[in-house]
Amino acid sequence: MDHPTIPSRAEYGAIASRISREIVRLHAQLYGRGPTKAKTYLHDDYAMCVLEEVFTPAERTLIRAGNAAQVKATRAAFQDAVEPDFVAIVGEATGRTVRAFMSQIHIGTDAAIELFMFEPVDVPGVTAPSTDGASPSGDGASPSGDGAGSSTDGASARP
């Protein structure tokens, strides 16, 4: 019986960086511009990508005009429509099955979080590396999880 391969702590950084780059690329493709910063955190149970400077010029104009609720509603509807694209990126990068995808924006900080919850890994005699709630690695972070580095390897999503 085939079981998913559980990455070593050293492999987490490369996987997190790949997810960040691909999420930024997809945002740029779908929204016309992407976030300028992205960092992915991997855990046994989930991957979380934190994105900054996500809003388009049109969305910023709507926010300044007091229409933040419209921006939130449009983003939520759009994310629902393209969920399979986001899930595929994380599934391919991690080799894990994504059981839930959640996307949230924060108007005041021009930021978004993409959260991917994984199906549990059931490998007899093997457990995923424990992170005790801390990220073992983000983009460019050392495998020890010291948090060094923070961007998508310089990947700016602005075309």
C-alpha cells in the first residue's frame, strides 16, 4: 500500500517557498497583479500562506470610497470560484490531500491568508515532524524554524 511521503524538516523550506511562489503567480494571473510579499508556514495539519499588499488599484479605490464590504464580497466569491486552482498548487507541492481551503482578507492591513487543511496522514509507525505549533520553515527560513527570511525568494507578482 502506498503512503504519502512525509518531508523532513529540511525539505519544508523548499516546499513552503514553492507554495508561496505559485500562490503569488496565481494571484497575479487571476487578479491582474499579485501580492508583493508572501510567506508560507507548514504544519502537520495545514499550510498557511500569508500575503501582503494584495489589493488591486480598483479595490483600493473602492475601499477609500467606503465600499470595503463590496471588496470583501467580491474577493470571497472569486476565491470560491477558483478554489480548485489553489488546492492543486498545495496538493502538488506537498503530496498531501487538501480537505479544506479557506481564504480571508484584512482591509486595514492590505493582507490575505490562504489556509489549506490536510487530510490526516496515516502511515503505520511514522508521524509527521512535530512543530509544536511553530512553523518549521517559511520561505527562506532555516529548517530550525528561526524565521529567517520572509519573502517569496524575491518573487514579485507584479507583471
